[in-house]
Amino acid sequence: MENTPYYFYDLDLLNRTLNEVEINVKNTLFKVHYAVKANNNKKIVSFIAKRNFGADCVSGGEIALALECGFAASEIVFAGVGKTDEEIEYALTKNIGIIHCEGLEELQVINEIAGKLNCRPKIAIRLNPDVNAHTHEKISTGLNENKFGFSEQEFEELAGIHTTLLNVEIIGLHFHIGSQITDLSVFVDLCDRVNEFVPDFESKFGKLTYLNVGGGLGIDYDEPELFPIPDFKTYFEIFSSCLNIDSSVAVHFELGRSLVAQCGSLRTKVLYVKRSATKNFAVVDAGMTELLRPAMYGAHHKIEKFSTGFNLNKFNYDVVGPLCESSDFFAKDIPLPELKRGDILTIKSCGAYGESMSLSYNGRAKAKSVISQNVLTQFRIIKSA
């Protein structure tokens, strides 16, 4: 029987996705940073680092990983609503490109640490634009009720004291309104809000030389084979046509899910099939420890039997994991060919927030990864721990 569960990555698809991004930012001042939180597999991160991308990091550990995998320090942005003193000091000693600051007290701490290290880091102020991303409430970040970014009150207070913060250089603004956004008109709304904020920033802090509009572009979880690559063309065209800022200002993006989600899947084996008067359960050897999203916020992933043969009979199954939690499931009442012990299922679109959110709960060993690569004309299978 196959040694499951494991993550399977298709580097050919990842390569095509990265190519599509590069084509659509060519001849622009757009700079894309890979959001490392989406997938921290070293082979995936190293593959992206070889391209013309920066890195978006939200912890000291992610900064260390990005540097280890080949990203230049100057191309790293450091975000996150709860940076520790140690992480700030680490980022400063590594001379990363810019810190995205999310609150007044945080900026004062950065100023203090920078003074001790005799450096003057570049800072972008993250503002909460109060734009509804029309996505799941647990991955919405741009509303007033969310914890992210400077409040209006703090921003006004900063305007009054920023000249006393001698050890930081405030150069621009950062926005991020949420994740898995499929209604692209939301990004038009974001641009409208950015256009309102920039003149206010410049009246308080001087000329804006840096703008980061975050990421959030969604993918197709329903039909990943039909739409494996997001509509980057329309996405970037929105910012090209709707942002009203100085044409010399580079616009930075933080894309994660849209780059890596479709290149990864989770393969898992049916351990047992259980039947009751009302349900068929397929108990598999992967669980919420390998893919947390369905348990965490009811996320949908397409599931297929790895090899269906000629069996066209379909039955409805709850695909559930082995953990001691009722929330440990991947799907409920989905039609699949008749399943039996030992069958392999493929859970699609797991390249983002699958492996990077994996757990060791219930004493579970971390799942391995298998990477297919045909980018260099020869097909290779790379197994990694």
C-alpha cells in the first residue's frame, strides 16, 4: 500500500504560474513579493527565489527561511501585527528592505531598537482602508473591526509625533484587505481608498515613495483543472488603470495563494469505509493536521479518487480524518466512485495553507512532500522530508 499521506507538488504548473505573473508585470513598476506564509516548503520557496520576486515575511523565522532559500535581504518586506522585539532586532541586523508597521506602539519600539543598533530602517505604515473583501470572515483583514493596521486615531497621533522618531524613515503605505478574493471589483474599491489616503499621507509625512497594496487574489477551488492559473492580467490591469499616484512610485504586491495553491495537492489513503443508515464515511489517513482549512473555516477542496478505472458507480461520502475531533473532515456528502480500503484520494488545491499550517496534534508525524519537475525538459521526482 502507498506510503501516505503526502503533499504532491507540480513544479511545471508553478513555473507556468510564475511566468504568467512576470509577463503581466513586465514594463511596469510593479514588484511582486511571495507571501512565504502560504507555503514554506524549502524547495518551493527556493524555486520562487530564483525568479524576479521578493519575499513577504510575517515572522523572524520566515525571514530566516527566505534568506536561506536565496531571497536578497533588500527584497524582503516584514509584516505582521505582533512582531516581537527579538524579531525586529533580527530583521534590522539582516538589513531587510522595509518593515510594514501596524501600530503606533510598534513603531515606537522599532525606533528604540533601531537607535540601539545605530540604523534607520525604512517603514511603511499599514492602514486599514475599511474595504469589504467579500470573503470569509476569518480571512478578512481590511475592515475596521479587524486587528490589522493603524487605526485612524493612531495615524493622526503619529502625524503629530513622527518628527521625534529619529531612528526610522517613514516612506510609504501598506494595505492588505483579505484573502481568497474572487470578486475583482473589490480591488477597484481598494484603489479608490488608496487614492484618498495618499494625499493625506503626503500632507503629513512628505512625498510617498513606496506603496504596497497587499495580495488576496483568489483561486478556483471548484474547478482547479479548468482554471489552474488565476486571472493575473485583469488583476494587474485594475491597479494600472485605477491607482492615481505618481508614475515614478513602484507598487508592491504580496501574492501567496494565487502563486502556489494549484500546484499542490494532498494524497491520502482510505483506511476504512463505514456505513450507517444515513451516511457513508471514508476514513482516510490524512486529517486536519495535514490540511486545516476545512476544519478551521469550512473551506472547500475538490476531492477525486486517484484512479477510478471503469467503475462509474458513485456514492455520497463524508471524507473524514483519523483525529479525535468531530471537526476533522475534508468534505461531507460528496459523490465519489465506490471506495474501498487502500484507495488513494487526491485533495486538490492544497499548495497554499496546507503544509505551512500542518500540525503534530495527536502525536502525528509531519507528512512528507513529493515534487514533480519537468521544467528542465526531463521528468524528475524529488522526495523530501
